[in-house]
Amino acid sequence: MTDDMEDSKKYQGLGFGLGLRKEHYQDVIDSFETEDSQQTEHSINVDWFEVLTENYLVPGGKPLYYLEKIAEQYPMVMHGVSMNIGNTEPLDKNYLEQVKLLKNRINAHWLSDHLCWTGTNGSNAHDLLPLPYTEESVKNVADRISQVQDFLGCRMLIENVSSYVSYKQSDMSEWEFLNEVAERADCLLLLDINNIYVSSVNHEFDPLDYLLQVPKQRVQQFHLAGHSDYGDYVIDTHDMPVCDAVWSLYAKAVERFGDVTFMIERDDNIPPLNELLLELDLARDVSENVLKGGYYSSLVQNLQMKQESKPLQQQKIPA
Ligand SMILES: [Fe+2]
């Protein structure tokens, strides 16, 4: 099958987006709504937003009020942390029903969750725990993703997680595991470039080996994020800007995968929206330059210098 035929499995790309966070609700609403009327042009340069599924599953309340208002103006995708797709217990149909309702409510373009397990016997670890990379595990996860896709009636995205431990039982690499799961479940991939970097430091592999062996035709979306570097190990904290090494890896990812829907995750130490918009502009510049055939090694540094000298051109910075 050609790449073009395989690409027909993907959803249409959405461009450059951000995670929607409550600290920015009002700024985002102000981007399309003035005191007197709705603006036809948005005053911030964001193509779409990703929302954390679990924050909006309860009907009613302020979060859903803001979300529905914003979803009328911007394309949305959903990103979950509770599917527990690596577990071996029956899927939580009640949760999946709520996910399906929210997807319809905000007309989400797609939804994603993580290649991990998050608890067992009713307990919740509140963490995205890695799986053993074995044939048995591939079969279990792929079967469960297929069940979810059948239930939801759409193809979902699975994201690679960052990890700090591995299993003695694993007999394949993480990327071989990811590829096998995606192939058997016929799902799409959300490739988190920062997670690849974090795990490459913690488990001492070359992140380019990972990038080069992920199937191009299944990569629907990228995540980038900041992490905390402790020298011997790295923790995936999402509380600071994306670092140079991850930008460089992103440039390589654009070389390999092309113009993939892009998003920056910031979950802690949330800065003013304008700071994230500048990071998003940097991503646009990196992508554009790489796609034009620019040499990537000095590219990120040069673009960052350009960003630093750029005046803030978006709307007011929130107090
Ligand atoms: Fe991510």
C-alpha cells in the first residue's frame, strides 16, 4: 500500500495548537468576543486547542460552560489520562460513554490516551505507568484499543509515555512495541517528542532510533513539553519551556514525518498565554524552515534568538 493510501486513515491536520488551561479561558474568549460583538478574526495565533478529557466529563458547571463557548470558535481534540488501556480488567463502559458524549458535545476532531496502565483492582495510581514490552502485552492492548474504537465508532490516537523503570520481561524495544500495537489495533499515534527524549536519557537509547522506526503513516499528532533535568535522569514535569534538545528532536521529527499537527503541553507553572504563543510561533518557524530544507542543527538556536527579539504582538497579557 502506498503512503498516500495509508494517509487516508489519518484525520485532516489541524496546524499548531495549545492545551486549553483554565488560566487562559478568558484570554481565549477575548480573542473572538468583544464587549459588543463577536469578532470574525481571532486575535491570537492558535489553530486549535487540546482539552484534558477528564476535566469536562461532569455535565454542567463552569469548565464545560467555557469549553462549549470556545469550541464554537476553535477546532478541538480530546486527550485523556484514564482509559487504562494497558490494564487486563474489563473496559470501563461508563467512562467510555461519558467520553463519547463529550466528543459529540464539542465536536472533537479526534481523541487520544496513553500507552500505559494507571491502576488495578479499582485503585488509581494517578500516574501513567509503562507496560512490559512483550507479545502478550501487545495482544492485550491492541484488543482493548480495538474494543474502544468499536465502541466510540472512530479511530483513536495512542501516545507514547515517558518512563523511569523497565521490566525484565520485556523482549522488544519501546518503538517495536508501539508499532506492533498500532498495526494490530489499526489506530493512529500521538508522538510525544519530549517523552521520547525523557525516556532516551533515562533508558540510554538514541532518540533518533525511535523516530526513525515509527511508521510515518500512523503519526497524526505531536506533543512537545518541558521537563526537569537532574543530570543522570530526567523527569517529565510539563512545568517549563521546551528545551533546546527537544526542539532539535522536533526538527528531526519534521524532517521524517512532515507537517504533523503540533501541540505544546503545559500543565504546571502555567505562564501568561503570550509566552505559550511565542513558543508556538517558534514551532511554526522550525517546521517551516525544516520543510523548506533548512539545516536543522543551528536552526533552533537562530530561531530562538529571533523569537527573543520579537515584540509581543498578541492581545493583552493577563494580570
Ligand atoms: Fe504528551
